[in-house]
Amino acid sequence: MAQTGWPPATIHGANGKAPFVLGCEHASAFMPQFYGSLGLDDATLRSHAAWDIGALDVALRLCAQLDAPLVAGAISRLVYDCNRPLEAPDCIPVQGEFDPIPGNTGLTEAQRQARFDEIHTPFHHALARVIDAKAAEGVRPVLVTVHSFTPVYRGRTRELDLGYLFHSRGEIARAAVRIEAERGVMHAAVNEPYSAADGVTYTLQKHAEARGLQAVMIEIRNDLVDTLEAARSMAGHLMETLVRAVEIAGQSAEVRA
């Protein structure tokens, strides 16, 4: 990693025994020194534009509670969004919520390729290795990716607590939303505030559906997980929903709360 000087992904709970694999592509706001500030102010570099606030804290708690391995991104998505392929226009965003991102404007194809090779590829290789290890044990894991979203985006308030997203196989997502309705604690919806049409299910398709595995992407409103205590509480809530949803979807009787 000559340019970033920092590992692009970290693996937690590698020996976890549960039939889950967790991913958190936007876990970090870390900006390697090589990239400077990309022309952005400190507030933007700490904001939801740079990472999914609270997502890593939720994912780490799920990792421990479920006894499941977690692969987490370690570099800001402002440098490269690990939930996007190189051909996606927004894999290296040139525009934020309101303002352009000067350091990402006018990159050559070689520069774009370098960021892909240095950030995207190691993250996805790590995730593939974790899933391969499960397969070698005869386990067909459920892939769960953890994200968060801002309550207000471009002036529009999002009336949602949780979103359960899928690429093309929606059994777990739909079951989870039914369970959330029964529990009556969180306002949840399928494929909100994004969907596959927005290009956000890349990781699900690449690592789960391509292998015939089931998967779900969880989007959490970030003001519900912006403290460690709140994130841990949310993880406890999500664990119960996930375990029940997987059972309903017919995945594995071995999943235990």
C-alpha cells in the first residue's frame, strides 16, 4: 500500500462460527495522508459524506453477539466507495451532497484504477476469503452488510428508521420488514431509502448472489446509532430480527440468538 500506507480492510471475529458473514464497506472516515483533504473542510471529512456514521459500532456488536466474522472498510468512501465497481460513475464521488469534491475531479483512468486496486480490491478479496473459509467448513452463510443513512438529505426528511435492501433475492429483507412491523419498535421498509436501482447492492450481488447465497443490506438512520450506547442497543435489536428473518427464509436452524 505505497500510497495509502494503511490497510484498506480489517477483519474481526475471523473464527466466528455462526452462519453469517458481516460486511461494513463504509466503516471509516480515515483519509490517508497521500490524498490530503481532497479539498474538503474538516466538517465534511467527519460527516456522513465520508463514512456511514455508527455503522461500524453496530457491525462490531453484531460480530460479537452473533459470533460471526466481519470485514470492515478502513478508508473513507470519499477516496473510493467499496460498494461500487470501477465502472460506476460514483465509485469515486466528484460531487457531495451540496458541493463538488475538488480532489476527485479530473482524475485520469490510471488514477482511478490505482484507487480501485489499492482500496476496493483488497477489501473484496478479504470478504471473499472469509466466505471461502465458511464454504470450506460446509457452511452456506448469509451475507449481511451494515450501513447508515442521514435523516435529511438535500433538504428532504427521510421518514424511516431501518431499511432492509436486496439485490434480486428478497426473502430475508421482506421477512425482516414483516418482523419489524410485528415488533412495532422501528419504522422499516424494503429497499428504502435506496434500492438496487441506485447501484447500492453491488457487494450483495458480487459475494452472495453470484454464489447462490442469500444476503441482506441493512440501512440504519444514523441519528439512531451516533453514540456507542445507541449503536449497541440497535445491534441487539437487529440481531433478533435477523435471526428470525433467516429462520423464516429457511436458511439455517443453527442460527442462535
